Amino acid sequence: MLIRHGGDLTENDVTPRDVYLRRRDFMSGLIGGGLALAGGATAGAEAATGLKGIASPYSTKETPTGRADITGYNNFYEFGLDKEDPARNAGSLKASPWTVKIDGHCNKPGTYDIGDFLRGNPLQQRIYRLRCVEGWSMVIPWLGVPLADLLKKYEPTSKAKFVAFETLYRPSEMPGQRRAVLDWPYREGLRIDEAMHPLTIMAVGLYGESLPNQNGAPMRLVVPWKYGFKSIKSVVRISFVEKQPRTAWNDSAPQEYGFYSNVNPTVDHPRWSQASERRIGEFRRRETLMFNGYGGQVAGLYSGMDLKKNF
Amino acid sequence: MDRRALDRLVYGLVWLACFAPLLWLAWRGFNNDLGANPIDKLIRELGVWGLRLLIVGLAITPLARILKQPRLIRFRRTVGLFAFAYVLLHLTNYVVTDQWFDWAAIGKDILKRPFITVGMAAFVLLVPLAVTSTNWALRKLGPVRWRKLHRLTYLIVPLGVIHYLMLVKADHQPPLIYGAIVALLLGWRMWEATRKRINRPARG
Ligand code: HEM
């Protein structure tokens, strides 16, 4: 147990940008060159103390989980299977430069630099609950941009019924990809109305800093009413598609991980109960809330649907 | 050093080796070094060490025969009892720290979650073996009946492996490796048993 905190600087992170970052011991994944632009005129100045986001009414008032736990206890199989592996191994990921490929049913497909992708969208702070399908949860102060604001720019057509996402596939930097534990690259998907929902964000930071590699640098999806694995990390491709896309966990165990995977205490995972969860840092389990407590905002997306069948 | 003292020293070392993982876990616990989810970590570590010691217990007889070191057998009960202790702590952790005596949830888990059903079955079968591991019980049962009863391990250890295999999310490699070792150890016994059966009438 030498490395307990994933945010420690590794050689891979040493770039000229660090020179003016005072709290560089926090910096692990550097955001693509464009992020400073994305935050608007003030972002550059803020980089001295990290990132800042506009407070949001969507944030919970619950106490955020400690930073060491958020950055030291991760499921990111691309960097290993144990919870501590990503913090240990993700230093090898080069999160800059970074491009994202937009394709499928939209008017402006192309491959965009992350700076261009994010440009013009002020960062917001979203303090969200995160519920892992394994039965534990955290509260995470994300910094990000509503996904809808990002996607609209590419003008999805009426054929875009779903949005598919892909994680980087780069075994040389992602040692976990050298074994076929999942069918790489990691893939996820949302219905278009889920993707465009105001709660859905593309996160680029947490705790006032750019995303550490083990949390999905340089940008990852956050869909707070779904189990954590839906919130795909290190996104390199976004596709507007007509048919429900295949997803990595659904391919791996279709009877256990459905396409929707909404947090639902009444639908158990075949192998364990989903009725309760352990909030990291707490001793006693607490009851799991329908839609992870976001039912007020999202229940309408599923009206008339049988959520036991569409789990 | 005379034979007695050497024996005692070796026995002490075996005892310590069995105890060490627990000490190590306790030490890490006290130092807050079990990660963000210490309860889950503890359950898992205790489960794996229980399984490992069960497998070591299964390996002693073949090793004693192959290496022609019959006195190794004297460690078998110690290792087995330690395995039981780890499994008992594993179960206790589940009941106390994980579920906090929520008997309704625990009962549902045992009935509804096949991996817990199998683990529980393995535990229940282990209890009579642990209880009969005193010298008094051994004498009372007599060696033949005692050995017969303790062949339950041939069922218990595979159940432990199946329990592990069933709870894994994506990577089946570790339980499969343990399973392969168990298959080898049980395979050796079957081979020995058939060999003896074939040899006996020839001699008689
Ligand atoms: C001979 C008996 C048993 C053996 C050898 C055993 C072994 C194991 C092993 C090897 C693991 C996996 C650890 C890992 O993933 O690293 C495990 C996990 C677990 N076992 Fe057992 N176990 C036994 C009995 C039981 C019993 C009786 C229960 C409860 C009634 C139980 C509940 C659990 C639970 C809840 C987990 C953790 C699952 C998770 O965290 O997702 N086990 N056990």
C-alpha cells in the first residue's frame, strides 16, 4: 500500500502547464489544451487554483465524499480490476491531446479537438449522488457541461433516436485492455431524451480540479439516476444512432445489466439486492432511492414503461 | 536442538503463518488502510484466506505422501481450524458489519442469492468438522469414523470455489485458478483410491 492517493503526480503528467499550477500535487490528468477556453475568459486565471463552476440548482446539499475516496476507489477496468488499480495505473494515460469523433445521424459529423468540443460552454458545478451497481455510493462534486448543450451543436437529425458512446481503446496506456475481461472498447448508450436531459452532463473535473485519469480524464459522462457504469469514462466517440446501441456490460451479462440500468431498489441484480447501499465513509447501509433520488426530474422519461422488464 | 524442541518450533511457525493474514488485516484496519470500503474489503480478504487455507489443508495429505513426510499430517487439523476461523469471521462480517443483523435481508440473501446459498452450505458443512477437531472428539469417534466425516472437505472446498465463481462480476480467472488446484488435489485422491483398489485384490 504505497500509493494511497491516486492524485499523486507521475512523470507522465509533467507538462509545461504545471509550471503555473500551484496545487500541482492534485493534478494527475491534464485537460486537453482547450479546456481553459471552454471555461470562458476567466478560466485561464482560475487554472491557478483549479477549475471553477457555476453553482447549480441540480446539486444535492449532501456532504461530498472525501476526495481521496473519490479518486482512490474506482471501477475503471481499463486500468485493472481492483478498486485501487485505477489510481495506481492510470498515470500512463495521456489525456492530452484528445479528440472526439462525432458521427451518425447529425449534420456536422467530424473529429474535433476537445477544446473545440467544449468551447463556449461555461462550467457548472454539479454535486451528484453516484450509485454503483455493486451496492455502494458516493457524493461527487463534478464540474461539467450539460451534455445537451454540447450535442446540439452537431445538429442531430430526427433519425437520432439514441446516442452511443465509446471509451478510448489504447492498450499501451490502458493495461487492463490487454485482457478481454470486457469486449473493448467500453461502450455505453442513452436514449436521445436521456442524453438531452438537463441532469446529464459531460464532466471534465471534480473537487475544483480537472478530472484525475482514474476518474475518466479528460471527459466522462455523468448520468446520476443510472448505475455508475452507464457514466462512461474517457470518451472518444459519440454517435447518433437510430437503433438502441450495444453496450459493454449488457454484452457481457445481458441478464444482469440492462440497457436502461436506472437505479431501482425494487429490481434486484440477479446476484444481490439493490434495496440498500453503503455510502462510502458510512457504516450502516442506507436505503436506495428510486432513480437514485432523481425521480422528480426523470421519472417522466419512463412513464408507461415496465421498469422491471426494461431494467 | 532436540527433536521435541524442533517440533514445537516448526509447529509454532505453521501456527504463525496461519495467523499472519489475520494480524495483517487487523493492522491495516487499525491504520485505516483497507481502502474506501473497508467492510467489503474485509469480507473479501477473509473469504479468500479461508479458501486458501482450506486448499492448503487439502494439499497436506498428497504432499505428505509424495514427499514421504508422513509427519506433515499433524498440521492438517491446525490449518483446517484456521480455515474455519477465517470463514467464520467472513460470515460474521457479513452478518454484523455488512447487514447489521438485518435478519430479514440475510434470510432473503441466503434463499435468493445462489452464491450466498452455496457459501452458507459450505459453512454449515464445515461446522461439524470444526467441532470434531479436538483430541477428545477424535478419540470418541475413532479414527475410521473421524476420517469418513472429514471427507466432507471434498465437498466443502469445491463449494467454496463455486461460491467465489458465482459472485465474480467479470474476471473469472482467480476462482478458476483456485478451482484448478482443487481439481488437481481431488484428482490425485481419486487416482490414489483407484490404484489401491486395483492393487489390493492382486495382493490378496
Ligand atoms: C466455506 C465457506 C466460504 C468460503 C470459502 C468463502 C469464500 C469467499 C471468497 C473467496 C470470496 C471472494 C473474495 C473476493 O472477491 O476477493 C467471498 C466473498 C463473499 N462471501 Fe464468502 N465464503 C464462504 C462462505 C460464505 C458465507 C457463509 C457467506 C454469507 C452468508 C458468504 C458471503 C460472502 C459475501 C457477501 C462475499 C462478498 C461478495 C461481494 O463483496 O460482492 N460467504 N467468499
